[in-house]
Amino acid sequence: MTGAVAARRRWWFPTLRGYQRGWLGADILAGLSAGAVVIPQAMAYATIANLPVQIGLYTCIVPMLVYAMLGGSRAMSVSTTSTIATLSATTLVSAGVVADSDDPVPDLMALALLVGLILLVARIARLGSLVENISKATIVGVQIGVGATVAVGQLPKLLGETTDVSAHGFLRSLVAVGESVGAANPTTIVLSVGSIAVLLLLKRFAPRVPGPLVVVLASIALMAFTGLADAGIERIAAIPQGFPRPELPSFANLGALLPGALGIAMMAFLESAAVARTIRKPGEPQVDSNQELFATGAANAVGSFFQVLPAAGGFSQSAVNQGAGAKSQLSSIVTVVLAVLVALFLAPVLSLMPQATLAAIVFVAVIGLIDVRSLVRFWRISRTDFWIAVTTAIVGLTAGLLIAVAVGVVAMLTVVLHELDKLRIDVEQPVDGVLPIRLMGPLYTANVLANENAVLAAVSERQGVRAVALELSRLVTVSITVLDTLADLDRELAEQGVELRVAAVPDSGAEFARRGDWFANLEREGRTYPTLEDAVAAGIRTTG
């Protein structure tokens, strides 16, 4: 019973283990500081999909609380991000939800649930390290597409329009900008330019000051106490006061939402894992990919019943959280409490906010996604990564962001398979008729046949080979295809009168291989050895 209780304690609030009383003040300050950034920012991100701003506010409550209970990063703040919000908007449009429904929120809830379930299934399958093999070039390409698409999509709002066209793609956003110029509202333009200037100046010269909170409060004050409200500036829709009641998602469009949910789940985990690793301090526990899969998946699955956007770790609010001295996820719980208080008591005040203010917050946030420095670095170091990033970005700007994610993943898999297919084999000089061969890389389905052919070619190129000593020290995991191909190699060599000896098979690989007849027979015949040197030194078996 004691062991079970200890195991449960390891699952719940892992960052609170060994909590010190002296950390409390730092966590409270960090939670308030992160809340000042993440709450207005999340509300702004909701507008990318033309969703009510309270959806962003709700995303700062349940998903953040669930991650605080289960996540392993001490300072990561989990709500939504510009990338995730944009992919969510694109998914809803691609699935026809926005066009066919007056209320897309139930389908949004279904999307968040799908994202959560996909991440949880990935956790059960222990795919944390596999998902992280998605290349940096793919992520940069997607983010450039997101940044450019959303930035252009905000321009009509900055000019005085009321709708966001980011979800319809970059080209449609450009058309919308042209249509908006003739009907631009001068007062809105002044407010937009002023908001953007304040955000950029604070970010450059006073990074500890929460710029989004400053412009939100200033714009609300201007709307309340000056004549801006009569100058044609559009305000956001009225925000309902209170906390959302749990509801069931709509299951009418699950099939149409699933492809987008897969892309969002992948990006949500990649963003969260990248943030967690970036902000981890020396001495803190290492980030466990599978634990992060579970925590992020649970945050989305549970949050989906409370009208939220898909959630992930956000770099800006996490950086603020860490910079303010966060010691544990108690800081996130403080942010949750702040968001609840805003939802309960400040909804009427927030309803005074101009749409242009939220558009300015989004615009400044997403401009940072257009990472030209990374493109320059890719060009200097790896032209393959450069072209993957550029291709992914171009596809995102022309064909759509979800297709860009798919193209990036396919490009990454192509590169990985190409690398796996490369032969890494070291053939040494024969010793008394025994040919030592080291396989310098792991064996996979993609490369095992090429390795078999390389071994056979090495034997045929040398006279008098009576045995092959094959070192398999990297055979940590084994597939049926690998086992069958090695058995075929044994038969091919035997037909030539050459004995196959296997050396240095790791315990994990040998345990699996013993389940098949070929390796079990190999062990019974004494043709497995602890080292390559032992295999070379052993006598030659006589056959026939």
C-alpha cells in the first residue's frame, strides 16, 4: 500500500516534490507576471479563428491546471500558442465547420478532445522520442507559414475590419487586405499603430513589463473615458461573466477534424517539448518526453469539455514565468486563479476592448515566428534542412498550413529513411579464414537488405573465407524483417560453405531474437559470442 501511495504521489504534482516554503513568494510573483502576458495573449489568439475571446481565457484555466498537476517542467506555462491557434482555425475551416455552423465551439471542443486522445495514445505507445525526431527545419517552415499568414490576416482588423481571415490562408488574407484599404478607419489605424509601437518598444527596452497587459488596459481606458467609442472603433463581442459549465463536444465532424487534429497534436507536443527543454535550468530533472505527452494530452482531453482551444506550452509566457523566478508549477496555479477571477469579475470591463488591440497583440507575437536567422543558419550548415524549411513555408503560404505540416513530415521521413539506408559497415582483414565485419549502425527494415548484400559482397571479393564473424552490438531492437533477413544471410553463406558467427548482440536484442527459431538454433550450435575477437578466435566448425 505504501508503494502504491508513493507511486500516486510521483504522478501528481511532480514539480511540488521537495517544495520549500521560501519558494512561495517567487511562485506567486511569477504566476501573476505570466498571467499578465498569457491571459490577454490567449484571448487575442482566439480571434485568429473568429472565436469569442473568452475561449482564449478559458484555455488559461483547465488545460493549465491539468498540466500543473501532471507536467514535469517547473516553469512551463500551458495555454494556447499562435501556431496551435492558427492550425485550429485552419482545421475548422477545412472541415467546413465555420461555413456550416453558426456555433463552431462544439466542434472546437471535439478538436481539442481529438488532439488530447492522439497525444495520450502516443504516450501509451511510448512515442515521445519518435515524435521528437521531427526536424527543426520542418518546425521552422511551419512557423514561418503561420507567422506570415497570421500577420497578413491581422491587417484588415488593424485597418478597422471586424473579421479575421487568417484561417483561409495567406493568399486570401492578401486579397482581404486590398479590400480593406478603401474602407480603413483612420482612428483605428492610429490606435493600431500606437499599440504595435508600445508592444515593440516594451519588448525591446523593458522586456519584464507585460506589454499585452499594458496595451489592453490602456485601450480599455481610452474607450471608457474618451470619445474613441464614437469614432467607429469596433469593440470585441460581449464576454459572458462566469466560468464555463462542462459540456459535451459535437461528434458530427470527427472524420473531417481528424487530419488537422493529427497535425495539431504533433505541433503541440513539439512546441511543449522544445519550451520545456529550453527553459530547464541545470540541476532540474530532465524532461521526460513520454511524461510530457501524457500531461499535454490530458490537458487537452480534460480541457475539451470546457470550451478551450487546443493547448501547448507557450514560449513567451513560459519565459516570463521563469524570468520572474518560478520554482514549480504552483506559479501556473496562481495564473489559473487569476484567469478565474478575470472570468468571474472583469468580463464587463474586458468587453470594452477594441478588436484592433487584440489584432496588434497577435501581429507582434506572430512576426517573431518568421525566423530568418534560422534560414540563414540552415543555408550555412545544411542545405537539405534549408530546402525543407523553405519548401514547407512555401506550401504553407500557398496550399495551406495543414498540408505544409504533412509535407514537412514526409520530407523529414524521406531524409531519415535515406540516412537509415546508408551502409555503415567496417570489413577488416581476414584472420585464418575468418572475416571480421562490424555493422556500425542499427539494423532497420529500411537498411537490413542492403547490409546483407554488403556482407555477401565482402565474402565474394575475398578468397579462402571460411567463416564470417558479424558484430551486432547495435542490434538493440529487433523486428521480424531484420531477423528473417539475418536468417537468410546465414543460409546464403552456408550454401557457399561459409559459417556465420554472431557477436556482441545486446541483451535486449537477444531476448527478442530468441523468440524465433533461427537465433535460438544459432545459440544452441554455439555460434554466438560475447565479442568480435572471441568470434574470430573460435575454431572452424566442420560440416557434412
